[in-house]
Amino acid sequence: MAFAAITYDIKPGFEAELSEIFSGFRRVRSDRVTDSSGQEAGQILATAVFIRDDTLVRVIEYQGDLDAVARHMAAQPGVREVERKLKPYLSRPRDTDTVEGFVATFRRSLLRTVAQISVRDAPPAP
């Protein structure tokens, strides 16, 4: 299992409005991610959103191919709706109206992973 975090550059002072957008988020239709040939390429396990000042961060716990996960998210109605509602609050526009634009923006917004530690990775106790 891995984590990815993507950033959104937002206008400060709109924490309540942004929280409201995410409070009504519709889950993706399926947590199963497929590639362009329809083969299973991963799974979205969990997501979380954090905000402070002029930065919003979405964290995604996933298994499999991150590009396939981004492509899957781009096609989800709930994700598209959130991206549309976020536009007035962004200090830097995001090209997320198409799958290709969403994936390119996802890659540009991706934070570098420094460390990932989980009890799931620990060897079983003797």
C-alpha cells in the first residue's frame, strides 16, 4: 500500500466554503482501478483532505499503478464535481476538465514521498 498527496493552491480565507465542498463529496463508483485494456491496475483504499491557509492537500491511499489511479479519479463524477466547485477558490487554475488535463495536473501537484511507514509493513510478532 502506498500514499500519494496532491496540493491545491487556494485563496486564503475560504476554509469554511472549501470544507463544505468536500463534506458533500460523492465516493467514487468503485474502488477498483482498471487500465485502458480493462485489466485491474489498482485500488483506492482511502482518501483524506487537509487545509491550512493557502494550501489544500488531498491524500490518497492506494495499491497499484498511480497513473491508473489518477486516470480513474479523473473519470469519476464526484471528483469532477469537486474540481468544478473548487475553481472559484483556486489561486492557481487547474486544467482538470479533461482526463488528460486532470492526469497532467495530478502529476504536477504530486508531493514527493519522503517516508511511508505502516504497521501493515511490520513483520508478524513471534
